[in-house]
Amino acid sequence: MQHQAMPVKESIRTGTSPETLAQAILDNLYYIQGRFPQMATPNDWYMALAYTVRDRLLHDWVRTIQAIIEERSKVVTYLSAEFLLGPQLGNNLLSLGILEQARQAVAQHGIDLEELFLQEREPGLGNGGLGRLAACYLDSLASLEVPAIGYGIRYEFGIFSQEIRDGWQVERTDKWLEMGNPWEICRPEIAYQVGWKGHTETYCDDTGRQRWRWVPGRMVKGEAHDYPVPGYRNQTTNILRLWKAEAIESFDFEDFNIGDYYGAVKAKVESENITKVLYPNDEPVVGKQLRLAQQNFFVSCSLQDMIRIHLRRYDSLDNFGDSFAIQLNDTHPALAVAELMRLLLDDHLYNWEQAWEITRKALAFTNHTLLPEALEKWPLTFFAELLPRHLEIIYEINHRFLYEVRHRYPLEEDRIERLSLIDESGSKYVRMANLACVGSHAINGVAALHSDLIRETLFKDFYDLWPEKFHNITNGVTPRRFLLLSNPALSRLISRQIGDNWITHLEDLKRLEKFAENLDFQLAWRQVKQENKQDLAAIIREKTGIVVDPAGLFDIMVKRIHEYKRQHLKVLHIITLYHRLKRQPGLDITPRTFIFGGKAAPGYHMAKLIIKLINSVAEEVNHDPVLEGRLKVVFCPDFNVKKAQAIYPAADLSEQISMAGKEASGTGNMKFALNGALTIGTLDGANVEIREEVGPENFFLFGHRVEEVNRLKAEGYNPQHFFQEDEELRAALDLIRTGFFSHGDRDLFKPLVDELLYRDTYLLLADYRSYVDRQEEVDHIFRDQPRWTRMSILNAARMGKFSSDRSIREYCDTIWRVKALA
Ligand code: F58
């Protein structure tokens, strides 16, 4: 006789049916938030749901850690001063595969899930591309079941939030922890002491060998705060471990400051300041001791943590490199070279050669920039004061390294000077990139062009020495967050057509190619885009009051504001169209909305002036009746991950217009194309590879290429030549210059105009004509909607390469030599 299966009662902590989730939410509302439903605020409900989700992650988390310990697997540790995670709730629901169940669960309490998403304050612990890449890589590591720990800093204040007042950027503190943070687990028992200041001493060890030790003047404690990083529906959950600085009370109060209560409290505040705030980029180096202290702090805590974990598995550190593959995300954690050496030499009593071998075997380094001025260097005086022992070690590394170099290149003093870890051309500095290159077994760039250029220019001398150390690993982005989560309608359409394997195997999108000409599919594709544009139009209206027409072309440029990225080239194009329409109001052009977003570093005046210019142009253009609404310009304030997720899906045209040779890779370019935007771009960064993948006929290319840029500059580039030759360019610049956009004030934009007219470091004038002409082609093709849609489908279909899963596989195979968990 067949028995009917009894329904198994789900655990309140792990069950995933809507009913169990609804009950768990109520429980958490009561037992964590201390609220009845009747008196709960939206934030209370958000917290209750978030804790409910976290419970479900913890199970996988513990399992993953157990698997790592049992298998003695090699673990990837990704050291990064920035992790720009973005909102957690939606992504975690998606990873667990319980988004719909959660929607139903909260609906049982009369609540709309979307409302709860709005409650979340995103952890903006990064400036831009570099920090967001780190977050995408964590997602892929977990999704590929590669054991990994992200190590970074738990900034109390993340990237500032941006307001626009009178067209200018105003910065506000990002108090993201204000309402509590349900995702982190504080682990007071996982804490390490980190020194700074003080002096070094020598002594004889038991074997009579001379040894060094550092006697720090100050100590601070780093406490672990862990964030779960779930893989996509695979029961793997990795860790992001962020360090928070805490004062060591006994140190301050008892040993030093007896009777000096005020002094002791001051010392406590000073220690805790280390993790107070994320530095926005482009701040001048002076007064940045705190940043060096931040770098040392998180690097030291992370290495001490790895050593602790390793010594629980093995008796010695001889095989430390079998336990960890440590990736340095740019030079911010490059102190790891000196700190690991210090720990091995001074604390674990290795000799220099052994310590050096262990260090180099464990470390690898990624470079993210081509701007020589962006290479980090620290005044020697900072080092001498803050990290005297590290400085000694760096001197010793340098001494041994230059000895080798001299041997190989006798009498080449210039080369030796360039390779040295110490810049002695004026005031002395430690060159962090050189330290990272010497101390790592692998060095990589982040797009093919970028990797070629660092071999040929930035790190040429290192490439000559060790060509085998150099690799390219083209960046990628996670399709989970940047398609599945942020563009649900397109995801549904794609999955209906080709199944949902693309979520973890993005190359599967290729199968969409054969539907690119299918009129029904095209129609559905267009409809999705249209709805996404409507949604964005609503957000724009709410945030800025500007009304835009979703039927027109959405032309979007979102990224940090920087002269090399050339937001002002886009502005010149807008002014050109405006000027054409003023002269010929009947001109037949495609209506367009130009959308900008991005933050300027608070100390970067030119970038802030560019924001003011965008808003001033918007002011005129948006209100000019002659245009009849055909052009609209919007600066969308406070671009962050949450906004990005609404913006990429709504783009028709993606602007990737940096001067060739300046953008290392770009990752926004990938997110746009993945969501079906067409790109107008230069041959820079990953644009080159995107164009190769999608086909040149589906990409709007313009501008000088790297070799041409170099030639122009070598020939003594003169922007006046282009200014005089091109009537439309002259008109556009003259409108700015004569105060048309600044109520007659000719001074306001003078620094910007003068830079363009007399220097033009980033060749806007040289690239202007080809840009404007290419935009005209965009205008024409957009009117042919079947053609445009076909190109759009092909763009998305051919983005498989740009999944961060592919990047991570390459790191695993070529650099880390790590395997997925069995
Ligand atoms: C970016 N760098 C590159 N740096 O500009 C971009 O081309 C690349 O796609 C991305 O890295 C990922 O590889 C970047 O975002 C920073 O934000 C630094 C943060 C610390 C201060 C200096 C800038």
C-alpha cells in the first residue's frame, strides 16, 4: 500500500518555503528587532528579512569552511583596500534561489519586497572600477566553488555621497552603518595586533645569530568582521573579512598614560581613526600618513590571519605557498611584501633566502592603471616614522635586487635608477609598484591592450628582466548582479529563448545570435528595453525633476569623472547638436537624452568643473523652447551600485570615450553591452576586445589609436590646429568661452577652456571630429529600429568572454594554481 508522504516540517532557520520564511521574518522582527508587526518600521522589516536570509547563508558558510579544512585546499586570498559590494539583499536572495519565495513571504505580511530593497544602505567601500571588480571576483570565486577569502578594510564611512547644489558637487559623509548592518558577523576572537612608529633593535638569538626586532611605539588591534559571499545556487559561501581598528586599552591606559586620562582617550581615538574613512582617489599625498597606516593595518592583520590558519593545518610555514595564493589588488596592499618578510624573519625566525622564496611564491600583483602619475609612492620620511622595520626590509630587498640588476646590466645606471624601489630623483620615495613587481611571482594587466602597454612602457624594465612573470587577464563582470538581478525582464526573455545556463556559462548567450533577425524576438527585446527606459525615466524625474522621453535614444556615460575619461568631449558633442538646432530648428535629428553620472574626487577641481559644466549645459538645453524637448541633459547625482543597476539596463548607447592608452580596461563598458547597449568608443582598454567579440560592424569606433596619440604628441601636438580648422568645434568652445552657459561669466569655465585650447592633454580636439561624425551614424542607425535591435541583440549575445567567471578561471589556471572544491 502506498503511503502519502508526510510533509516534513522545515526548520525555521533554514527552510525556504514562503510560509517558513514568513514565520522566520516574524521571529526575527520580534527577537532581533524587538518589534510587533504593528509598530515595525520599514527598516525593521528589512532587518528582519535580512537576518532571515543570513541564517540561510550561514549553513552553507560553515559547510564551506569545513570542506576547506578537510581537503586542505589551497585558498585564494584577495587583498584589496576596496570592495564596492553594492546592496546585498537582492543578490543574496538570488544566490540562494529564494527571491520569489521571499517576495511571497513578505507579501503575507502586507509588504512589497521592492520597498524593502529601498531600505538598504549599500556598502560603498570603494571608489570605482577597482573596488567593484574585487566584488565581482568574489562573486565568481564563490560561484565557481573556489575557496577564497577577500581581505580588506571595514571603513566606517565609505565613498562620500554626492549631492548637486547649484550645479556643483557637494560631498556628504556616507553613514552606511547608521541603521545597523545585518550582514556582518563580528568576530572579536579573531583579532591581531598591528604596530606602528617606534624603533628597531638587534639582538642575538639562541643560536648566536643576529636578529632584528621592531619595538613599535603604538599598537592597534584589528578585529575581523565577516561577510558571507554566496556562490550562485551552489551551496558554497566564501568569506569577505574586513578589519576594524580598535584601541588596545591596556596598552594606552596602563602602560603609557597612567594619570593622563585625556591623553589615553586621544590615543584611543587616534588608533580607531585608522579605519574611519575610505580615501577618495586623487587626494594629494601630503597628510596621507593615515592611508599608509590603513594599508599596513589591513595587510598585517590579513597575513597574520593566514599564518594562523596555515599553522592549524601544518607544523611550519615552509609550505605557506601551498595554503594560500595571495593576490594584491593594485599596489595598495603591496606592503605585504615587506610585512610577510618581517613576520617570517623576525617572528618565525626564517633566514632571508627562505623567507624570500616563501614570499615570492605566495604573492601575485595586478596593475590597474596606465597613468604614471597614479603609481603610488610614499615619502621615505613616512616610512621612517611609521614603519621603520619595513623600511629596513625594503632597503635590504632593494640592495639584493639591484646587485642582481647590476650584474645583468653593468654600467646601465639609468636603468638601475628606474628599477630601484627607492625614487631618489628629488625628495626620496618608496615606489610601491616596484616593490610589488619584485616581491611577486606574477604581474598582470587587466585587458590585452593594457597588458601590452605595461610591458612596453610602465614596467618595461621589469619585463626585460622577467618576461615570464607577465600575464594578461582581461577583466570581467558578474552576470548574476549585472544581468540577472538588475535586468529581470531581459533575463526572463533570454532564458525563455535559450534556457538559463547562461547565468553560470555566459558564453551560452551566443545561442541568441540566431534570433537576432527574428522580428518577434526583436519586438520583445525592444519592449524590455523600453520598459527599462521608462523605469529609469521615473527615477530621473524623482531625483532631478527632469522629464525625459523614453522613446528617444538614451545616451549614457557613467563612471568616475576624470579628464582622461573625457566627459567633456561628450559635452562638446551635446553643444554641437544644440548649436545645429538653434541655427536650423527644423533639422531632423533623433531625440536624445544624455545621461551622466559619476563622482569627482573632492580635491580634483577640473573634474568638479566638468560636473558644473554638464549641469550648466543641461540648464540651457533642457529649457530652450526651440528644441521642443528633442535634447535633454541629465546629471544623475550620487552614482553608486544601486543606481548603476537601474542605469545599465536602460541604455541604448554606451559612451566609452577615453583617450586611447589611458583606460586600463573599463568594466562599465562590459555591463552596458551585456544589457544590449551599443558602444561608441575609442580603441582603449577592453573596448578593443569588446569590439573584436561583437564585430566591428556592431561597434561605433572613433578617435586616434594609441600609436597615433603617441605620434601626435611626439610631433608637438597643437590643439589650435584643430580648433581653427573645424567650424563646429570652434562654435562649441566659443559658446562656453563667452559665457553662454554661465550667465555671461567668462571666468567660470576658463580653466577648462584654456586647458583644451592651449594644452589639451587628452586630445579632445584631435578626436572631436571623428566623434561627432560617428554620433551622426548612431543617429541614423537608431531610426532603423530593426537594424539597431539586431545590433543590440548581437552585442549581448557576444559578451560571453566578459563574465568574471572567465577571468577567475584564468587566474586559477595561470597564476594561482588553485582548483575548485571537489
Ligand atoms: C580602474 N582603476 C581602472 N582605480 O581605471 C579601470 O580601467 C579598470 O577597469 C578598473 O580599475 C578595474 O581593473 C580604479 O578604479 C581606483 O579607483 C583607485 C582607488 C585607490 C586610489 C587611486 C584610484
